[in-house]
Amino acid sequence: MTGTTVPKIAAFGLSDTGKVREDNQDALKLCEEDEPTTSDFGYVFAIADGMGGYSHGGIASATALSAFFGRVYSGNPGQVDQRMRKAIQEANVGVYQQAVRLGVRRMGTTLTAVSILGNRMVVGHVGDSRAYLVRDGEARCITNDHTAVGDLVRMRVLSPDKVRHHAQRSVLNRCLGLELFVQPDISQVSLEPGDVIILCTDGVWSVIEDHEFGQLVTDKSDLETVTRSVIALALERDTDDNVSAVAIHAEELGAEPVTARVRRSFGFPAFLRSNAADKS
């Protein structure tokens, strides 16, 4: 398939253990240049946060991303939504089976991923990591938190501005690894040239307001600076969790999917993992 514009997608990912945790239970991964990032498969980016309170959170998040990427670049390339759903299910089973192999009772993780193909983006999501779309300086969260508090917001019992300070903000009601089947949220977003997508774990968004992501993107000149500024602000505000973020810039988009090459840069290794300690 041939398009008139070759997409230019830049991305930068960064993670930090933070000031409180002893281990980093977050993981992130950006599509590799040698992966089939073509008009058929698109550009895939993902972030995961090992479950607080469960064993081996760092192993869970790393296992999920490994299984997810192993599946998302296979199957029918034209069915992006289905590939995303199947890849998340594969990640779920991978974490579940890893827990069985390790002999631990429960092991879980969040997973938030995006696949950019042509001028549209498919979002796959389980848990309370988030994806933000920043356009013309305005940031909008495009995922729903799978938490009891998130349910209260959707039922309009709780105001969205109360989430960050709610005592049960981090209590998940959906994640990968606890059951053999998981139901992810799958959605589509139409992209425009210049859009920036930010994936982040709750250690970041819990201390940064939605509109501030838009300001951080507007004020900074490049993705590395944006990502480092996001992490630095979360640490400055004394977040009590690991902090991880991926910034993705849709510099140019094709009206139709076309073969292209991803420009990448990393501050940390693309895959961050650790032997986990429970996260309170």
C-alpha cells in the first residue's frame, strides 16, 4: 500500500525508581527498528506498572511487555484492534503462567499500549496507567482508570479532581495476571500531525494535573526534554511511587499506512525490570 506522506514518529522513554520505593516495578518498551514497523503493523509503544501489594511486580510488568510485543507483531496485520486485544490477552496469560512457575500466589501488572498506523491510533489499556493526547497545548486523558475510584468518577459520584488525593486511588479492580482472561479497553483515536501522546504510570499522573501535561509539552522543545521534565516534576512533588513516562510525537502522518522508519531515543534501557518487592 502506498501513501503520499512517509510518517515520522519520534519517541522517548524514561523510568526512575523514585524517592520511596527500593525497586522499580515499572517497565516500558518502544518499537525497535528491526521489528516489522511497516504499513501493516504500525508503531507500537507500551508501559506497565507491577501491581502494588502483590509479589514480584517488576517481573510481572517485564513479562507482560515481552509477551505483548511477541504477539502484537504477528497475526493478521490489517486487524489492528484484534491484534491489540489478542496481544494483551497473551500478556495476561504470560503473567499468570509466570506466577505459577515462580510459585507465588498472585502477581499482576497494568498495561497501556498504543499502535499508530497511518493517521489513527489504537489504544489498548488495562489498569491505572494512563495515555494522554496533547494537541495544540491541550492535554486530554484518553484512558479510563480501572479502579474503584475510577468507577465512582464514571458514575459521577466523585469529581475527577478528587481522584489524585483519594485514599483508595490505587486499588485496582482490573489488571493483568490474576485470572486467565482479562477484558481490555480498546479504542481508536484519529491523529493529527504534531500530536504528542504521553504514556505514564500512576506515580506520575497522581502528582501532575492533566492540564500540566499540555503545558510541559508546549514549554519544551524536544521529546527528551519533555519526558525528563515530566519525571523531574513528579519527583519534585514527592511522588511515593516509581515514575515512568513515554512521549511520542507524530511529526508527520500518512493518510494511508506506508512503510517508514521510526526515529528513537532513550534515556534508560527500553525494557526496565527488577525483582520486585511488594508495593504498599
